[in-house]
Amino acid sequence: MFDHRELAKVMDLFHFEEHSPGMMFWHPIGLQFFRVIEDFMRQVYQAYGFEEVRSPVALNRSLWERSGHWQKFRKNMFVVGIPDADAEPDYALKPMSCPAHIAIYKSHKRSYREIPMRLLEFGIVHRNEPSGTLSGCMRLRQFVQDDAHIFCREADIRDEISNFLRMVKQVYAAFGYNNFSIRIALRPEQRLGSDELWDRAESALIEAVQALDYAYELAPGEGSFYSPKIEVSLQDHLGRSWQCGTIQVDFNFPQLFDLSFVNEKGDLEQLVMLHQAVLGSLERWIGILLENHGGVLPLWVAPVQIAVASVSKKSADWAEVIFKRLKQIGARVELHVSDRTIAKKIRELSVRKIPLIAVVGEKEAMNQSLNLRRLGIAGQQEIQLPELETELLNLR
């Protein structure tokens, strides 16, 4: 079994430091990997009608008090005081982005023409997890999540949950996960709001999942303090289950924050707020992905897709031409034209789990071709550069 921390070391992706426990140090190649996943998710969310926003990392305690986080979630928050030692902490680093997205929604009066409003943020969040629970990028104190919120009518809930589950199926399949399961986490003992609101929220989730003909399990007492939720768990190639995606139906925050819009009759109408994330923590998603594939990532998502390696100085010019051509079409490519032996270059690039290696010698330079090696597949294939360009372009 592979450990994502060891894979990250040999692939030069990221590392951890004792002076910042639960926080990651991204290396250039690792950050490129992170951006590939983030950009893919950005395209998916945009296709489903989400608009991207960005909000502050620190928010005043008055907002957290109004949302209930200060009372019910404070032990998991990083609170920030002012220099006066006698003063109470005034701010907290956000553990999630919902109060900030509420502030964006409430920045001016909204019309029914804007509903449903779908907001997305790749939000940097902080949670003060106990040190004993930290585990590489599987459990962190600082991470980025695809933090999305939908402001809609109660009648829209089923359609929005349907869209969410379609997104889950599409995204998980793209990364090679074809099996996932659903739990519906119900009201906890310590919670906001009335039983009537919880009844409506839980019924909306259960009825939506039933209408979509998904199997599910109930998880009594495991909902958030403000809403019940659907939890989606994927199954990896090793048979392990990972809870990643969630969507919550929230009637409480709309009451607490007086969230409304002007309906067709000109009256103010209260809305429902849905909280969703398809991946959850992007860092955790990357850890799961690395272990699931043993570092041998699908070509479309690999941080470095191909390395071009020359056999000698006589073929270095043609190797550089290949490198520039692949760079121009947007491939993630490296060039290796040092005087090291080709055997050493191939060995080092293979250890780094680079999916494709284009080997270029004098014969290839003369034929304007290249020898392509595929990670995990024995042998090599002599092809023309346009053929390789087409293969990489078709990944988009």
C-alpha cells in the first residue's frame, strides 16, 4: 500500500514541517498538480451555473456569533485577538465560507430573477484539529475546499440536489472512481432551530434522494448543528471508503440572517440555503488520488504529463523543438538535455511517476520523430510529433 507522503516526496509535490503542523508546503510541481484539479472543478462548476467569488480569511466574531459557530464550533476555530491582552478575541479564521457568502448575498436586495443564486469559492479554511488526529493531507488544519452555496426557493431543492449528484458522478468518474454511496446525516442533539424546520430539511433530503432512485443509509445525530446533509463516500481501487462530497439543506441560516428576495408579486420571500462541496478538501482529495493510483496518475491530471529527454548533445536541438511545440499546445512538459546518460534520465523520470517520456536520439532527430515510453508499459513506440500532439490535445 502506498503512502501519499512518500509518493509526494519522490514526485517532489509537497512536504510538511514541524513548525506548521497540519499545514502543507506546496512545491512548484505540486502546486501545478493542485491547479489542474482546481481548474477542472472550476469548469465543472461554471457549467452548472455557479459564479466564483472570494471572501476574507478572517471574519469578525459578531458574524460567527450570529451564525452560531462561536457558541457551537469555537473550539475548532482559530480565534485572533488584538494587541491588548485584556481584550476578548475579535476575529476568527473561517472554518467554512458560508457566513461570508451570506454577506455577499446580502450586499444588496435580490430579485426572483437572480434565484437560484449559486456561489463557489475555492476557500482557504482553518480548523483547529487536535494534533493527534493530524495525518498528512488526509487531516489538516489549513486546507482549500470547493465551498459552494445555493440561495434558492424550497421548490428548487430537488433540482439542485439532482444537479449535485450529477456533478458527483461526473467528477468522480473523471478521476477513476465509479462507485459511491450515500448517507443522510440527521439532526444532532446540539443544534440550532426548531424541530419543524429540521423536519422540513430532513424530509427534503430524503425525498430528493428517493425520487432520484439512489440507495441511501440514515445516520441519526451526525448532521451539522445548523442542517442535515447528504454525505457521499467514494470507493477507491483498494476497497477503502472515503467521505468527500456533501450537500446540506439549511432553513436555519436564512432565518438567522433574514435571507430573502423580492418575488414576482413584489413581496419579500424567504429562501433556502444549500451548502455543497463535491471534493471537500482539495488537499485530502489529492492524497486519496495519489494512494489510489500509487502515484501513476491519469495522463490528463498528471502535474508533468511528459518529459522530453535527449540521448546526446547531437539530438538536443530536436528535443528542444519538441519541448517548445508541446509547450505551445498547453502540455505540461519538461526538457532534459543534460549530459547524463539516457538510462539515468529515464530511471529518474520513471521514479518521479511521469506518465510519458519522449526519448530523442540522432535517428529520431534525422526522422523528425521520437521514441515514446509509457509508464508501466514495457517497450517504446516510435511516432511522429503531430501524433503525440493530437493525443495530448484530445485530453482537453
